[in-house]
Amino acid sequence: MELAIQGKVALITGAGQGVGREIGRVLAAEGARVIINDLFEARARSVADEIGEAGGQAIGLQADVTDIEQVRAMAAAAVGRFGPIDIMINNAGVPAAFYDDENFGYQTFADSPIDKWKQVTDLNFYGCLNCCAAVLPGMIEKRGGRILSIISEAGRIGEAYLAVYSGAKAGILGFSKALAREVGRYCINVNCIAIGATAHEGTKATLDPEATVETDPMLPKRLKHYPIGRGLGRLGRPSDAAAAAAFLVSGRAPFITGQCLSVSGGFSMVS
Ligand SMILES: NC(=O)c1ccc[n+]([C@@H]2O[C@H](COP(=O)([O-])OP(=O)(O)OC[C@H]3O[C@@H](n4cnc5c(N)ncnc54)[C@H](O)[C@@H]3O)[C@@H](O)[C@H]2O)c1
């Protein structure tokens, strides 16, 4: 099924590696013109080049999504290059499962330092708000748009030892549903996908995407809070998230808004 996004302009945050990179590659392969954002300019440019070499249209733009002025400048630069933004994908965030500290990011709330709360909330929650604020006026003006945020199953069901991250991702979910009600009249769809632990090139230092419990004795420790056998019994791949994301922002999903789709192999089965 062709996705009907040929020529659409899509801005994807945190797309210099991992899930966002794959979303960018898939949308570009479907004919969208993509803006690859990342905090690190070299990463953004490298993915944009990669897409260009594959025959797609992409530019890389550096910006810190936690800074509203940088986000506004990025959105203006994107519009200047490709025209009004049709698709906003809020992907930049902390991949909670694979910090490289000795506890792999898991920490009781009582033990977590206050500066970490702010860091996690700024990136995972305010980053999304900033990007929505920057692109919404243009979408309202042209009476159409798609906003999709990549959250985590942690935000849907709550994960022990990831309390602040869970709260930040849950915040995006509530925000997205409320925003969907506000902007539906302008034909702007707002949705989320909730992914589970996803391994990719950026997690190699701590988790090889190909790792199994046989090849990586540390895997059970790393995944001690992640009951991998609940559903399909494997970690997520960027392609899993990208396929779902591409559908939700495509011309094939015009009547879906205010929803959260789990893409986690059955990690959670909430309705
Ligand atoms: N990988 C997982 O296991 C997993 C699980 C659940 C949810 N998620 C969510 O999926 C999304 C993507 O995860 P990932 O594993 O691809 O992440 P990643 O860390 O591998 O890649 C994220 C990219 O965002 C960039 N970035 C960081 N801070 C930024 C900022 N302030 N402004 C702009 N860019 C910034 C990083 O440089 C990086 O290239 C995140 O929102 C994450 O919370 C990931």
C-alpha cells in the first residue's frame, strides 16, 4: 500500500541515530522531504547525506529541542528550505533502558538526584512541547498536519525505577490527547506510539542489537526490569517503530487522532 506522503515535509527530532534515523529513512523512501534534527550536527548531516545517497531528499539541522528559540529557528530554516511543515515527529528523548551507568539508568525515585529530574523532563516532555509550539501555527494556517510523538511503554503503564522518565512520557500522552481535541478542527492529527526496549547502532556499547542471553552474559542484568518473554519474545528494532510511525503520519490514517499505538511486541497490552 502506497502511503500517500510523496512531497510532504517531515521534521524528525533526535534523528541522528536509532529510531529517529530509521523513521527519516522510511519517510524519505516514501517520497517525503525530511528534516533530520539532532543535538549533534555531524549526526544530523550524516543521516541526511545517507538519505540523499539513497535517492531521497533530506537536510540535517542541528538544534537542541529543549531550547524553544533554537527550535523556532530550526522550524523557520526548514520552512525556508522545503516549505511548510506537514509532519512533526517528536522523537528526541532518553532511551531509558540503555544508559551506560552501572545500573543501566534504573534508579529508585528516592535515590534520583533533582538535576536528573529536570534533565529528563526537559528533553522528553518540554522538547515535545517546544516543537509542537513551533510548528502548530503553520499547520493551523494551512489547515492540516500530523504530529506524532515517540513515547515509551513506561509512560503507558509506569515502570519501577524509571519514575521520572515514565512521568515525562505519560505527560506527552496526556498532552497529545488534549492537543488532538484542540486542533482536530484544523485537520491536524496528534498521536503517539509507545515503543519498548529497542536496540540499534547507538546502543551497541551497552546492548548489541544481535545479542542473546548466550552471547552476552550481561544481558539479563541489563534487562532485569524488562520481561522480554511477555509477548513476541524479542527486543524492538528501529524498523518496527518506523513502520508504525510512517503509517500514522501517512495519507492512510486520516481518521486516527488522540491515540497511542503500542509497538513493543506485546510488552503491554493496554487498550
Ligand atoms: N531505545 C529504546 O529502548 C527506547 C525505548 C522506549 C522509548 N524510546 C524512545 O524512543 C525515542 C528514540 O530512542 P532512541 O533509542 O533512538 O534514542 P537515541 O538516544 O539512540 O537517539 C536519540 C537522538 O536524539 C539526540 N538528542 C538528544 N538530546 C537532544 C536534544 N536536546 N535535541 C535534539 N536531539 C537530541 C541524540 O543526539 C540522539 O542522536 C526516544 O524518545 C526514547 O525515549 C526508546
